[in-house]
Amino acid sequence: MNDPAQNPYPASSATPGGLFPQGQSAGTINAAARVGTVISLALISGVVTITVILAYLVFSNPPEDQQLLRFDADAMLFLIIGYGIFVAAAGAAIVLRGIMKNQAAAQLRASAEELPRPLEGDSPLPPSGRAFVGTVATYTLIGQALVEGPAIINAVLMFIDYNLAHLIPIVLAVLGIALQIPTPGKIKASMEDAKR
């Protein structure tokens, strides 16, 4: 009479590692790179859109008694908060990416499965290769999200304080997201290095 709750969306793949749309893991390097690129561009466009809107609001009603770019004592509290959050998050992103990358490489090395030779972007990957690519997608997304958050915080602080000095960590965050875009070449190089 009372049946237990069941998940109406079971995953179609039991492959360990990160999951891709609709529960399927990426079967090729190119597929993983495409998904990662779309997510990366979405993160970048979100940061840029919010920053442009808030910068427009700052410029449309500038304060008459102060400059829009300040590093004075009055602005220091918000600058320390904004820059501090960015530096802490960027450091966490670097450390977490390194840890997860090393773990994924160790798991791939420990696997007895051979990667396709030559390893191409559209080569079908064995389960251990798909797990590695899933982990690459996971640590890339974590690293990008860790720098996206401080960018949004700095955009809000820029709007609150009417100080365009907060654009510096925002630009650095956008560059940080862009540098982490998982291209087929980066994924292939990581996989080949891990298997050595």
C-alpha cells in the first residue's frame, strides 16, 4: 500500500567520475571538452552580465563627492573584503584542482585498461578513461565556480561602494575561468601524463 519513494530519474551509467547531461558520462575527449566549454562560457557570461549591469548603475548615478576609482582609507574595508575573498578562493581553487587531478591520475595509472593508441579527441574511452574525464570535468567546474563567486561578490561591492577598483578581481576571475576551459588538447595531455 505504501511503496517507498523511488528516483524517477535513474542514471543510465554507473561509471564513476563526473556525470554529464542526463546521467551519461562522456565517452570521448571531444564530448567532455564541448560540455566543459559550454559551462565555462556560461559562467563567464554570467559574471560579465552582472558586472556590466552593476557598473552601468554605478556610472548612471555617480557620487559627486568622490572618485569612482579609489584606494583610499575610506574604501579599504570593502577592498580588503573583496580582494581577500578573491585571493582565498583562487588559492582554494588551485589546491583543490591539484589534489583532485593527482587522485584522478593515480586512479588512471592503477587501471589495467589501455587507452586507445593513438589517443585522439574522438577515440572511444574505456571506463577508466571516462572516469578520468569525468573527474577533469568536476575539478574544472569546482575551480571555475570558486573564482566566479568572488567575482560576483566584488561586483556587488562595486555597486555598494561606488568603487571601480573592484573590477580588478572581477577581470582576474574571468581570466581564471577562461584559463581553465577544458580544451581537447588539455584533457588529452592530462590523460597521457597520468598514464605515464
